[in-house]
Amino acid sequence: MDTTRVLLSDSHLHLHLGSGIFPSMARRWKGCSCAVSTQDWDAALTAAKAAPGATVFFGIHPWYASGDLDRTLSRLEDLLSAEPSAGIGEIGLDAFRADTDLDTQRIWFREQMRLARTYNRPVSIHCVRAFGPLMDELTAMPGSLPPFCIHSFNGSREIMDRIIRRGGSVSFSAFSLKGASGKSADCLHHAQDGHFLLDTDFPSREGQNLKEYPGMLTALYEEAARIRDVHVERIAALTAEAFAPFSGETTV
Ligand SMILES: [Zn+2]
């Protein structure tokens, strides 16, 4: 694949958790690089600033949704004020792996979504085995929501349609597309143009070297092109359109 002519966007990764130097992909790459807890907000910001095309996202992942919520929210507000292009993420709900109970996760999710609405920032959402509660939360929020996407989406087509009707997007990763049932691949095949994204969730293992990143991203685009039976260039154009509200800029 000739990637020199197309823009590859990655709706969700964690640059600061990789090792090595970000490979030169300037002008043909954009990505949302997400923090996961207060402890990595500084590292996430530094790594995103060193990677041309990256937009930093600050948030508390559901696995780490514990501690002093008010203090965390006030720090998050300070960062959002200081970084006008920053998004909010990775936030969400996880009924499978998290140590924190779902009710507590819902409070942290709701409060971070409230900040996203107040500051009108895009949001990157993690959801594992909690699509019912997630949809309840998104439905209960008043008015229109800021741009949001569910990364590594592995829900049903019905959930995908409800997310899109609520103004959001779904993002597919190599991990979600590999799902044994083929459910995510089926969703990607049918996803509405302009509402689907791709994400690597890089690194796939702790400390993975960033030099492996372009190969992972390219392979993901090739897989998406195969699933939708179109050229990679078409996938790149469609994801670029859906990615625009997440990039911290008005044009892609
Ligand atoms: Zn992630």
C-alpha cells in the first residue's frame, strides 16, 4: 500500500506508553493520544507534543476511577483550560476488568462527560460489556453531545445505530475486528459513512517500540478495506471525514 498519498487517522492510541521515537508521519497522520489516569497526564502531553499530528486527550479510564473525584475534576479543568485543543479520554465503563464497581464508574464517566459538554471537547470512550449502562448515561444527558467515539467497538449493530443516532461514532481496532463471532467486522461492513473510525489502541503490549506503529496502523487500514471491499484510499477518506471533529483543528 502506498501510504504517501493518504491521510491515516487513528482515533485512539497511547503514544506515551510506547518506547522509542515517534516515526516521521507528518502531514499524512493524525491521532488522538489518550491518557488513562492523573499519573500519566503530563507524560501524555509531552508525548503528544513530540508527535506532529497528535491531539492529546486527558481523562480517567474506568479501571482507575477511584480517589478524590472533585480534586481530579478540578485538575482536569485546569488542563483543559491550558490546552484548548485537548480532548477528554480515555473515559468509559468496564463491567469486565475494572476493580471499581459500575455505579462508581458511572459517576466518574458522567462528570467527565459534563466537562466535555462544558468545554465542548471531543471524547474517546472505552466500553466493555457495559453498553446498556453506557447508552442509559448517553441518553440521560441533556441536549446534543460533543463529538464522541467508542473505541475498539465490539457492540451489536443495534447499539452502533443508537450511538450514531446520539451523534457519536464507532471506532474499530484490530483487536475488536478479530472477535471470534465476527460481530465487529459485520458492524464495520455496515457502518454509516462518516461515522466510523479506526484505532490501534497502541501499544498492544507495554513499552512496545513506536517504530512498530506505522506497520500496525497500515495493517488495520488494509483489514478495514478488505472488510468493506473498497480501496484503502476510500477508507482513509471516510475515516478522515469522521475524524475531523477529534483532531483539535477545523480541517483535516
Ligand atoms: Zn486505550
